[in-house]
Amino acid sequence: MPQSERKLIKAIAAAAGGSRNPAVQVGVGDDCSVLRLRTGHELLVTTDFCIEGVHFRREWHPPEVVGHHCLTRGLSDIAAMGGEPVACFLSLGLPPKLPQSWIKGFLSGLLALAREHRVQLAGGDTSSTPQITADIVLTGQVPAGTALLRSGARPGDRIFVTGSLGASGAALKKMYAGQRLRPARSSQHFFPQPRLDAGQWVRKHRVATAMIDLSDGLSVDLAHICEESGVSATVSAEALPIARGADLNSALHGGEDYELLFTAAPKTRVPDNIAGLKVTEIGHIEPATRRRSKAAPCPLITLVNPSGKLSPLEPLGWEHFRS
């Protein structure tokens, strides 16, 4: 079972010693952490839950995988803004009978990724809860006025994605079907990689008009850009870079790919490869569609199938509270 709270916090602080960032002036051990950003930069802040039974299952996901995922979710948000991560803050809710080995494995997975991206674990909290609950806060920095938002897409812009889509959703589908999968380091489901280098490259070279990370599925996340930008979109099913072993449904709705989706103005040159990742054009932005009625609203996204037939793309990726 978990150690006493005081011992657990000391153990976490000791384990976090290898994750350092010079922007953190005061870390674990005081009432507040103190961050010092570079001159002319703005602070990015994002937060995510990682809850047992909702975001992971202990029988499917080893603790190292859960820790890796927990940090990836926030790092991917920083990447989507074109930012550089600085520090993370972890609040852990743990069941009283949880084995100590699970906690060590979770921290090992989280801190290994933190060291890779120079993110310092700078604070947090612990509590006893009925199920494992991790609440992570990620901070980052970006030059003032340059953060990439969801609201900048305009009619005529082209739509691009990094990497390939659907691998994580396809793996999850197999596990729901009863297959046991080995949590390989190369697996996009078990060890997804936040696209920080690509996000920073896109920002520095002023390529994108809007950007988002694909955490809930392309159909949901592209709809977020359409809603925030006041536009609609058309996507080509044939153009989608579908991962090996995945299908169109997983690529459109699977979620947890943690690739970047961005829009670019018509005359902007977008390379085929950014920071070692393949970049694929998958569609374009159009003016906002007018709703016919509440009963039959026009779609935010239209899908073009290989034969040229048009159909509305409903946002069927992950959404909390959906009945």
C-alpha cells in the first residue's frame, strides 16, 4: 500500500530530482513554486485528468504506461500552441490498498518523459481516493503574441496533419475485443510521443493559421477548430495517412494519436516533413455553413469518400458525458 503522505511526498521529490528546467527557481518543498520565464515570453498553462476506468485500465496498461500517458496529454497541449514546456504539477489520488510498486512504476514512466523534454516536476499534492486519479498541470512558455490558437483558420486555408492516424484507436479496439497486447515502446497507443519539436517549428516559421493536437479524434478536434474559427471544413478520406493496422474509422474517430492538425493559408509553403514527421494535406477550410434547422443542422465537416461522394462527418471521437 502507499506510504504515509509525508514519506510519499519525499519519495516523489527525490525521484523528481533528475527532471530540471532553469525556469523553475523554487520547486518541490515550499508553499508555491516560483517560475521565471525568459524575457518577452508568455506563460502557457494546461491541465488534464488521468482516471482509472476512464483513461486507463490496470489490467491493460502497466503503471509506466499510465505515467507516460499522464504527462503526454499535457505536453501535447503545449505542442499544439507551439510552446516549450517548463514545469509540471502532479496531484495524485491513490487507493489505500494500491501496491507501492504501482506508484513507483507510474513515477518512472512520467519522469522518464519529463527528463526527455526538460520538464521539471515542481509541485503537487496527494490524497486517498477510491480509484487512481492523477491531475496534472503543465506550464510552458512561448514568445509573446505567437501562441497558435484554434481560432485562426480562414476559408481557403488548407488542412494538414503530422504522422499517421488511427494506431491508438485500433489498439484499443483490439483490447476491447479480448486481445492482450504487449506494451512496446514503439506503440503509439502505449507510448505516444508529444510533437513538441514539430509544434515549435510550425510556430517559428509562421506556417499555421490555427493548430490543435489530436487527442480526442480528428472528427472531434477538427470540429473544435471549425467552431472556434467560425468556419467549416472538407476532408478527403483518400488523403488521410492511416496507420498500418488501422482503418478509416479509427483514423477519423479513434483519438489519442497526439499528432498535430493545423491549417495554413493557400500560398504558404508547407514542407512534406517537419521535425522528422511526415506532413499530409487532408482537406481545406470553407466558409461557415448555415444551419437549416435545429433538427437538421448543416455539418461542420464534410467527408469526401474515394468515389467523390460527400457525407457529413459527425464528431464521434471521445467526448466526456456523452450518453
